Amino acid sequence: MTLATIYTARLLYPGDAPPVEGGALLDLDGRITALGSLAELKKAYPTTKIVDFGEALMVPLLVNSHTHLELSDYRQWAEKAGESAVPDDFVDWILQLIRVKKTLHKNQYTHSLANGISQSVAAGTGAVGDIISQYPSRKAYQGSPLSGTLFLESLGQDPTVVCQRMNELNMLLTDTHTGPLQLGLSPHAPYSISAAYMTDIYQKCKKEDLRCMTHIAESPAEVEFIEASRGPLADKLYPKVGWEYLLPAASGCNPAGYLQGNGGLFSGHILVHGVQLTIPEIELIAANDCSLVLCPRSNERLQVGKAPVSELLKHGVKLAIGTDSLASNDSLSIWDEIAFAHHWFDGQLDAPTLFRMATLGGAEILGLQQQLGSLAVGKLSSFQVLRPDMPVTVAAINEYLIAPGRTAEIDQVYMQGRALLSGVH
């Protein structure tokens, strides 16, 4: 049975086109089949049901391009483990994370992931680039409304262990999807995975056209470790996890150069953080058509520095934005992330750029631009309804979208024409 509904509000913002006062879209079986003013759509489809949100705004769903939803219960875990204190630095944070995870039962990750999915939807997110280390917990995505890519994370230095993990990944990837999410791979970071294993994963991604995501240049400790095989990662992390005898030789390379030497700079590769990138590294990333996801709240929390956004923009690096996990952030809301980013980067990222990073930019790097990222004919009828206290004018739309407080104004979330938040419309 074909179902058609016209959705309208005082202001409809497609994201990649000017706002429409009294704007409306026609949903037909979960797809947008017409877009314009309510008057235009009523004239063209006179008998169609109308859902009018009144003084609200209709805007695209957001894309959380980098997160770890399996860690959404981290604060409760840390408190129960007696690990509530904020670590002094990045490496101490990693060590705390390891200690907390050792107290958990594997079933807790599934529950945590399910909580992360619910929190994401409630925050107006429609798609994720989610990294998972506990593979069985991926079952939480069965029936999930979120789309995107689920990156199977792997790390390790011991050749025997690495061989076992590669075999496990090969077996898991016989399925190309988990629920609505496509499967991809994530070699965690240059300091946590052997060069040989990293190279094998990159070769597999290129050969089988798998999406790939790697943390890179996240901290000064990482830069020092990659270049000289020394510093707090070598002194504290490696002994703690029993890798002291597997300490790699100094590479003499910066993080991007190290990835290039191991086959890790290729078109479509999604890099994350990039806080410590130099201009030559940015040029290298841009030349190889890699994208970069910024996670400013996590970077600020872990005191690792601030990404060089002006240079990234200047060199044309494709940018998106993510929350990282609740182990280093206060919420899974991309609305909160872009509001913080505007302040954190001192206006270097203007409102249109930030909103694009949070919508179409994220959709593009995850291969979802034909479905999500903007409201356009042919795309999914997936949008959110914001109900601000005061009317928002067309002239003020950009600044409104990046100001604090948007998460609390979410009235309803629609995915493929279906309302997801209970008790509303």
C-alpha cells in the first residue's frame, strides 16, 4: 500500500539549499518525492494527509562520523570500578580505560551499545561511523534505525595474536552488513598495531573496497612514539599490556608519513582527530584524497591539542565531525559538538561549514550522500523537528544551528517517514 504524507513547518532548511518559509516535503513510502512550499504541495497533492509542525523547524538528521557507542555506559563502569578521577594525560586515560574494561562482562557492551544507539537517535543523529572492539555486541544494531558504517577495530603487536585476529576479521566480513550498517575495518592507531598487521588491513580494504577508519596524530605522545619509539606510550602503555619486548624501531616519520609508508593513505580512507598534523602532513592527506573527522570535545577533555582547521580547509581536506565516545565526552549529540567546535576553533569554522560537516560532509565520507545529509527529492524522508522558544528567521538560521541548546529543542526525529520519539506526532 502506498502511503503519502506532507510534512510542513514554519521553516524548512534542506541543508544544501536556502531555507523555505512555510516549507514542506512530500513523503512517499519513506522517500522525499517533492519539496517546496506548503501551498505548492497542497495544490499538487490536494488529497494528501498533512502533518503541520507549526512554528517548528525541519532540518536534516545529523551524522556522527566517529564514535564508539559500545562505551556509552563508560561513566557508570568507571564509577563502579573506582576510576572516577579524571586522568592527568592521554596515556593515563588509555590506562584507565584498560583498567575499567577489565572489570566488564562481554554482555555489558551489548547493553551499552544499545544505550548509545538510543541516545544518538534522541539527539537527532541518523547515521554513524561507529568503531566496535567487542564484535558480539554488534547484535545491538539489529533493527536499529541508524545507518552508516560499523568499523571492526583491531590492534596488536604479537605476530601470533595478529594472525588469529586477521582470521577472525575474515570470518566476520563474510557478512557485509550488521543490521542497516555496512561493515568496515579500523586498525586502531599507529602506536597500537604492528606495521605488518596495519599494512595487511589496508591492503584488504583496498582490494575488497571496504571502508577504513584510523585514529591518527591524536596526541604529542603518539608523534613522539612513531618518530622515536620513546615517550609515555613506550614507558607506560607498552609495559602495562605486555608489549615491552615488541617495541618497534624508531621510524623517523611523522604519523601521516608513517601511514603512507604502510599503504595507509588512499582515497576514501577516513582519518580521525589529526590534532598534531603538520602542514606537510596535511598536504599529503589532501593529495591522497583522505578525509578527516574532528572530535574537538574529546581533544579538549584529553588535553591533546587543537586540530589545525585553517590549514585543513586551505588544502581542501574533506572534513566531518564526531563525538568520539562517552569515555572522553559528555554527550553523543552532534548538536553539542558543533556548538563547542564553533567556540573552540575561534570561528575558524563558520556556521555553514560546521553544519555541512555535521550533515552532508559526514554522509559523503560514509557513502550515504544519496540517502542522507540534506533534504532533497529522492533522498530518504529522514529529518528532525526543532521547536525553539523564539521564532528563528531565515537570516538567523546559520547562527541558530551552531549555537548551544539545540539538543534540548528536538521535538521529533523521523527516519524514512517514521516518527521515532515516543509520545509526539
